[in-house]
Amino acid sequence: MTRVIRTSARVESLRLLRTGLLLGMIVAFTFFGLSAPVLATHMQEIFDAAASAEQISMTAAAATPADGIALYNQSAMQLGLILSVATAVTSLTWDTRAGSSIFYRTRVRTITALTVPRLGVDCLAAVASYTLGLACAGIVSVAAIGPLTATFISTTWAASTVYLVMSMSVGYLIMTAIRRTAAALAISAVLLLALPLLSQVDAVAAWSPTSLLAQTDLTAPPLLAAGALTVGCVLAAGSIARRQALRRDA
């Protein structure tokens, strides 16, 4: 079992390197980290250029260091998040092909020994890429705008990485259940876009995982909700995978 887990993790690491997915995540998050603080400092100039007509007037408040981080998080948790979820979804594409599905499933006792290590490698890659981007955003914000506290950076990192891993586990569950790459990507994207709507419902707003992206102080309810959803997705995916038959129609 241990050998299978190590081999599966190694295969997924090689996939990320050879397909360029790891490089893509690093480039995307780093670009957002370098550009967001600069964009925040020039927001007024952007507004002035956009409001070329005399009837339109837009004013931006003076940028703060927190604005640079907030703008980075806004971009990272949109395009960067979708790229990370797509990485988790495509880690299971071997199960959509008859040959590879039969090969792997007939050589392990527990399918989770193949799938969970792949998800773990993908999550580590996404978190590392996000962390690199956040570090770039922090450095540029301090240099261009002003100082940031270590507490603010660490809180932002913790909240965002928990949300990132949770989102990837949702895509992982969907892909495990339907075993159709394009459909899994589409459903995952729709769910992640709809998830912020929970923050508008008073009964669950305090527990909504999306509130992690707007918090400067971590609170237990959204952290617990995101953690429970992550664990639940992984366990549910394992239960579903064990009951699935070998695909011969791919």
C-alpha cells in the first residue's frame, strides 16, 4: 500500500512537470502577485483613462498596502482557483479511458491509494504557487505603497489556502463521480461561481466558506465548514470510487 501511494504521488508530480501545469500555476499566481499591487497604486490613472467623457467621473481612494494584497487575492481566487481545480480534475483523467482504468483498478485493493495521493500532490503544488504569488504581492506592496504586518499576511494565507484546497476537493469529488473531464470542469466552475451566493443567506452566512476570502481575522465557523467540506469530499469520492465498475465504454 505504501509503495502504491508513493508511486501514485510520483506519477502525479511527473505529470505536473511534463504537462506544464505546475509551471502554468506558478506563472499565473506570480503574475497576479507582481501586477496587483502596481495596479492598485495606479487605479486613479486607470479610472481617468476609462472616464474619457466629461459626463463620467470616477475617483479612487489612495491605495493602501492591504489593497495590493486584496487585489491579488481577487485575481488569484478567480483565474488561479479555476486553474487549480482544473489540475485536480485532470489528475483523474486516467479513469476516463478504458485501458488505463482497467490497468490501474485491477492492480490495487483500494482505489483511494491511487487518487488521494494525486489530489495531495496537486494541492501542495497549488498552495506553493499561491504562496509564491502572495510573497510577490507582499514584497511589491511594501516597496510601492507601505508596510504590511506579518499577522495580516499569515491570516490571508491561511484563509485562502484552506479555501483553495476545499475548492480542489470539490472538483476531485465531481470528477470521481461522473468520470467525464469536460463535464466535471464545467460543473466545478459553476459550483465555485455559485458558492459565494451562500454569503447572502443570513442563516448560513457566518458559516459560508467564501467568507474566508474577505476576512482579516480568522473565525472558527468558516474554517470548520471548509475543513468539513474538504474531508467530506475526499471520503465521499473514496466511497463512490470503490463502488464503480470498470469503464469499457470510453
